[in-house]
Amino acid sequence: MVSKYTTGQTILIPATIRGVEERNGNIYYKVDADLWDGVAESDVIIDDKASARVAFSKAMQKLSREIY
């Protein structure tokens, strides 16, 4: 099988907003992603912004462990 995306990639998938709340001045959405039958490859979008955010978060966690 040849797939367009690989395990571990940060992606956007179709989801339905079920609620919204404010925490620490930021808006957060509670979502349901209908994954029972999977998501068609044609519905997946690579999320470069989220990928950068995940990489930054991992780097900060690593730095924090090295400092303490």
C-alpha cells in the first residue's frame, strides 16, 4: 500500500464543534471527529502551523528536562 501521509504527521481532519470554552484568555473548542470508519485520504490536510507548534513544544520540553 502506498499512502500520501505517514504515521506521526500532524494533520487537519473533518470534525464537528460540540462546545466552546474560554481558558486563560484563550478560546478552546471541544470537537468530535467522526473516525469510526476512518478519514478518506482526500479529506486530510497537512497542518504546517500545528506541526511547527508541536516541534516547538517538544523542543521546550527537552530544554526544560536539560535545565532541571
